[in-house]
Amino acid sequence: MQGIGVAGGLGSSSTSDAQKRWELENGVTPVSEVDALFKYDRAEQQAVQQQKPWARDPHFFKHVRVSALALLKMAMHAKSGGNIEVMGMLQGKVQGETFIVMDAYALPVEGTETRVNAQAEAYEYIVAFGEDSKSVGRLENAVGWYHSHPGYGCWLSGIDCGTQMMQQQFSEPFLAIVVDPHRTIAAGKVEIGAFRTYPEGYKPPDAPASEYQTIPMNKIEDFGVHANQYYSLDISYFKSSLDGHMLDQLWNKYWVNTLASSPLIATRQLATGQANDIAAKLEAANGELLHSGRLGRLLGAGKPKEEAKLAKITRDTSKLAAEQIKGLSCQVIKDALFNVRPVGTGTAPTPSPQLLSAAVSVAATSEATPMES
């Protein structure tokens, strides 16, 4: 009965602590006026459509606010696809320079490990979903799409840029969001990016350096070729009173799965691929250094480019090592918690509620969503 009492305590205080930790890691903050964000003013949105301020400024939209519910739906859907790309739609509205993403839903599309395309069936589904939403009082329109990049970061490929450019031509205002489910599990928070493309022929001004991210060697060329065709938007998250209640219910239901999961097992394929990728980058950098060294002795030139590549490889290695240490720490805590050795009496002592709470918090940090199975 003592163990049941501890589990009961864990189901209330400890799961609440773990949920707060997840919200803190992902920057989900309740806002006093947030419930007002869900009110859809049709006249206001029609006025925005008539004014079209984005047509005069290709960099007009600068921010995205995503509801906690939409964030959780995108993360769960992306994770369910495994190594296959998945795709879905975003519902919401615009306010000034900001997209407000209220909800998200999955599309019935077939993807591969490198691409996902919507066909006629998906477009029919979008129309039907929109009509059904309006019939039950959900007046917001589609304001974008999302898809997953399993294991290779949040950015737009050439195909993604083409898709987004077409949508911005015919369905403005429109947004693209990319989620990496593998790195979400490894990093302990949702790995996500929001983007919009520039008009064809537009040459963007020199943009400030974006946040560094690891790009696999076989994707670097595609990433670099199209990097100047789009820009990223700042993302923040909010939750309404209803979102908070729903998250409470989800955490109460799934905290056991979160505690039982292991980020080391869930991301072992990603970690192996990253280690192989780092080795290939080191080999390529070593060859370039040897070549530039011989050339530099003749021309007297330095090698800042090669040193910059080595610095990036060092960052990738440090990030991978930190994620593995984090996963190992989680396993050590769970081993100390659940594999309790008998001491003399032949029975295992009951772990303290404080240790239980610590284990759930660490597991929640290692897993970005409570949906591990």
C-alpha cells in the first residue's frame, strides 16, 4: 500500500512538476489576454486581405505565435511518422506582423524519407475539413502548412521552397513550419522552425546569422543552394485556459510512458548517423587542410575557411556528446530509483517521492512530448 501511496503522490505533484518542466523547456507561457486570441473577427481579416501589406514588403511577417495544443499536435504527428516525412495544415489568423496558429491537423499524404507531397486527395481533405470547421463555429482559415524533417534539422529544401512559393502566390497569407522529431527527442524540446519565402527574383539584404544547427553532409548542398530564398520567423508559444486543462489531462495519462522511455534507445539511429556524419566531415576537412596547407606555403595564404569548418564540426560533436550525457544521466537516475537493491531485510526500500519527482522531471526533459510509447 505504501507503493500505491507514492504512485498516487507522483500522479499529482510530480507529473505537475514534469509538465511545468516541459513547458519551461519549450517556452510555453500563459498570457492574460490569450483567450482573446481565439476570437476570430471576420471583418478584420477581410480588411487585411484587401490591404495586402505583405505585397509591399517581402519581409513583412516577422513573428509566429503557436498555441501549446498546435505545438503538441505537430510534435506527435511528426514523431508518429518515424523516418518518413509527414505533412499537415495550420489554422489561425494574422494580427499585424504576426501569424497566430491556433490549431493544426494532419493530412492523408504519402511521404518518403526525403520528401512529402500533397496530391488531389489531400486538397479535397483540406476543403472538406475547412467546411466542417466552419459548420461548428471554427471560422479561422488555413494560414500555413507544416511537415517533418526526421533527423536533419529545420530548414526548407528546394522542393519545400517551391511549394511555399506557390502557396504564397495563391493562398496568402501563408506560413511554413518544419519539425524535426528525432532531434526533438534528443534535445529535450521541440525542434521547430517557421519560414516564408521571398518572391521570385528578389535579392534579400544581408541577414543576421541565424541560430546554428547541425546539417548532415548529404544535405549541406541542398541547404546552401536555397538558403537565400527564404527567411525564418521568431516563434513563441502560448496556452489558453482550455489548453492548460487539456495538457493536464494528457500528462496525467501519459506520464508512465514518458518515465519508461529512454532517449538513448529512441534516438540511437540518429546518434549513430550523426557520429558517422561527423567522421565523414572530419575526413573531408582533413583532406582540405592538407591541400590548402601545401598551397598556402606557396602563396602565403591562411586557412580561415577550413578552420571555420573545423569549428562547426567541434560544435556538432559537443552537441552530440551533451545529448548522450543527458540521456545517460536520465538512465542513472531511473536505475537508482527503480532497481533498488535489498539491504539485509530481503525487501527493497520504497523510493522517496522527491526521487520519483526528479526522475519524471529528467525524463520529461529528455522527451519533448509525453507521447512516448
